[in-house]
Amino acid sequence: MRAHQIMTKPVATVAPDAAIVDAANTMLDRHISGLPVVDASGKLVGIVSEGDFIRRTEIGTGRRRGRWLQFILGPGKSASDFVHEHGRRIAEVMTESPVTITEDTSLADIADLMERKNVKRLPVLRGDEVVGMITRANLLQAVASLAHQVPDPTADDDHIRSRIVHAIEKTDWCPSGLNVIVRDRIAHLSGVILDEEARQAAVVAAENVEGVAKVHDHLRWFDTITGTYLNSPEDDELAKAG
């Protein structure tokens, strides 16, 4: 399998001069844990994630180091920590030169890269343009396990996948972090929805794409009252059966 066959798209991005609070709100609204940072020309210049918001003065979580440790680390490290904890713009807290992959990167190479670099997400590039995102949390384990059990997607599967994504992503009920995997004309939908009507609409949209033999629903529902995620009824049934 290749990155273009499993990546999430379209990808939400943020500008280097954007306010940190705007990036945080985007991540909350879209239920995602990281954002590629792109400049005015669309070139990837960094990435910002949940980890960049852990040490912040607003919530009283700034680092507190003893004098001896500060002496060992030197003033440079203290200055860098200060910028990261007090900075107001994305450019001041983002990770520069993030690890990236191309659309043709194999799943095996993706897993190896995530493990070696200890990263949870990989922007997918076409030249300098960000065209997708692969995250460890919502893809690696599920897709890797499926990949050992079924053949790689065919060229026709790729075309079906593109048509499903196109049919759903243009709607106002498109699931956040929509991902579509198609194998042997069987489509697997994943992402986050805010109401059950969006689940049914997504499944129907996929079923209406020419060439689709069956649709599996892995869409998780986000309960805005409790702040919890609920698996799809199909996945709950599979869990009980297992």
C-alpha cells in the first residue's frame, strides 16, 4: 500500500503568523491533533501539534528548573523555552523542518519512519504542496492490520476512493478527518461526525459511487456534551463479537 491510498485529505493548515489561539480553535473544531504550517506560497515550513500547547504560561504549565539544571543547560535553552511558553504566533512554537513523506511512500516505510523519528503524524507532499496527512493514532494500527489480510488496492480501487472522497468532502456535513480506504471495491469510511444524520449521509454518498460493492462504517461520533468519542454501531458489534 502507498500513502496516497490511505491518507486523510483535504488537510487543514495554518500560517506561520497566525495566532496560537486560532490554531488551537481549529484543532478543537476539526477534532485533529496537529496542523501543517504553510507560508503564503503554500510551501510547508513546519508543523504544530497538541504537544506544543502543553507547556504554556496561560495554564500555568511552564517549565520550572532548578538553578543547577539551568546552569547545565545554559541560557540558550532557557531562552528557547521562554519563547515556546510565551510566544503568540505559530512560528514561535512550531516544529521546523518536519518529517514528511510522498504519495508513493509505502505503508511499511511509513511505519518505520514514525517509529524511528518518534512522530505521530506525517504530512504527505506533492512537491512542496501538502496534499494529505497520515496519523499514527487513526491509521497505523487499523490499516497495517488490514494490509496483511487483503490484497493491495488496485488502480480501480484508487479511482473509486477518489470519487467517494470527492462526493463527501464538498458537503457541509463532511466528517472531520475524513479517510476512505477501498479494497476490492469495498469501502471503509472513518473520521469524526457530530450527528448521526452525517453518518447516514456519508454511507449513502459512498454507496452511490459507481463501482462500490459494499461500505463499512467506522465513523466515530463526538458527543459535544461529554466530550467523548463513540465508535460506530458496526465497530461496536465487531468488538462484541471479538
